[in-house]
Amino acid sequence: MLLRQSKKIQIQTKRQLRKVSRLFKQKPKQIGLPPGTLVYTGDKEKEPVSIYLMEYDQNTFSEKKIENISEIVLSKENEKVSWFVINGVHDIQLMEKLQNLFNIHPLAMEDIVHTTQRPKAEEYPEHLFIVLRMFVYDDESRELKNEQVSLVLDNNYLLTFLEDPGDVFNPVRDRIRKEGTKIRNNKSDFLTYSLIDAVVDSYFHILEKLGEEIEELEDRLIAQPQREDLQLVHRLRRNMILLRKSVWPLREVVSLLQRNDHNVINQSTQIYLRDVYDHLIQIIDTIESYRDMIVGMLDVYLSSTSNKLNEVMKVLTIISTLFIPLTFLAGVYGMNFNYFPELEMKWMYPWGFWSISIMVSLGMIIFFKRKKWF
């Protein structure tokens, strides 16, 4: 039975791993298209597209929603730091207009609309292109929702491409709105660092939620394992694989940004990127620890289930053993023979048969107690 259950667990685990791999698997492009062709591969075609702009320097600040593409031209040419947030990348015509307006490299724009990219950083002559994975933890379903965040960085502006509205950048916006903050006194490279740092900080929040769930599930598996707990173990393992696939490449991205000399990243900002790198190392260590705990949960579940089964079998075995001599006595006196000397004795049934049966049962119970079998 345990072998059959173990095989079932292995099959379920393989299915979950295949499900995770599909989330990061590159969807096939149309055959024959040249490099740089824009083909949206996400599933948010029905979401509306919106563009928001925040402009700031040391003394001034403004934010607004872009209604016309011509407004971008005016903001792009001033000396302030301009942060454009584009929610929705499925509108290919709009993406082509932005590509021409900001002179975005065709390969970078292709990666923006191809929303299954792993975190990476690529330097083009016109700009610096960065891809991140942003996660949001759903408290109701306890599932991780992730989307691609693409950053196009130049000296005076930063483009942020999201699949749909909603992000983890509100703390950054609050710092921009306050006068005298460090982000207001720096250029777009410091804004880029702030966004990366916000994404990394959100990983800490998610790991805290998952850690509480892991501890709760581990205690339940030891005390009273249920069949539904096995599905929770698989879900936690899937979430950890998703996080690991995003954090490990991001460590390489931050390492690349802080070591190489980029035209758009100042040396003063690279120091802050070093702090983000340290945070990523902590997150990776935490993920690896949680992964080991989750893998161990499968063994705990099987061990607890096996112990529970052994306890049940032990009780049934003791009960069966107690009735073996009684069954023997009942079988002997249930035989159809004419000459049974004891049958002629008046008190044989109450004092003979039942007293012997009770004494045998008590003797066996005392023997089991001394052996500590129960």
C-alpha cells in the first residue's frame, strides 16, 4: 500500500513540475518571422492599455496619465527624470510607436512583448534593457501570481512595461512625491535601482508568507496528516520552484550591473546595487532551506501515514491474538460428538468455559503489557 502511495506521489510531483516548466517555457513563434518581429505571447489581450508618467527633479514633481502619444514627445525632450509606466504590452501598434519614439532596439522590444523571459540585462547602444519577474501572493488562494517587468533605461528616462495594472512600486512612488529624498536628487539609474530593490523586497514578504505556511503544514503533518496535505506540499514546492527560477537569474543581472561600466549607471548607484545583491543571496539561502523542508515533508507525510497504519494494524493484531485461544475453545466444544464428559456437568458452561476464557484473555493482556506491545 505504501509503495503504491509513493508511486502516486511521484506521479503527482512530475505533473506539478511539468506545470511549472510551462510557466517559463518559451512559446513557439510563427515560423519564418525575422528577428525583432513583435508577437505577443501572453494571455492579457483583453486588458486595457494605459500609460502613466512621473516627472521630477530636485525641486519639481508632476504625475499624470498619458492620453495622447504626442505628450510623450514633450516629456522625453526635457531634462527632468521621466518615468513612463506602460500597463499592457499586447497592443502591437502602440509598442511599435514606442519603439520608434524611444529608439528601442528591435530585439529588446521583441523580448518585451514575449512575456516568458527569464530575468536578464542587455546593453544596447541606445539604452540598457532589464527584465525582472514580479510576484504577488494571493492570500485567499495562497497562490503566487507572477508577471514580467521590462525596464528600458536611458540617461533621463525610464520605461517600465507591465502586463497589466498593479505592481509593487508604490513605496518608490511615495519617495518620489516627497521633496528632498535621495531618489529626487539622482537620475534615472537610481530610479532603476529603486525598482529592482522594490521587487527584491517583495520576495522577502512572499517568503515570510510561505514560511508561515510551511511551519503550519509541518506541524500538522507530524500530528495528524491528511490526504489533502499532500496537495499543499505540491503547491508549496511549485511556488518555490517559481521563485528559484526568478531569483537565481536576477542575481546574475544585479552582479552584471554593479561590476560592468555602463554609460547610464553611475558608480554611486552601483554601491546600492551591491546591497541588493546581498539581499538576493539571503533570499536564495532562504529558498534553498524551504525547498529542503518541503522535500522532507514528503518523507514526514509517508512516515506519519506509515506509523498511523502500524498503530491500526497493531490494535487489530492484538484483538485477533486475544480471540485465537477463545476461537480454539469454541471450536473444540462446538464439535458434534456424542461423548463429551464436560457436557454432563451442570456448571461447566458458566464456570468452566467462561472462566477459562477470561483467565486466558487476562493472561495474554498482562503478557502484552509487560512486553510493552501496547
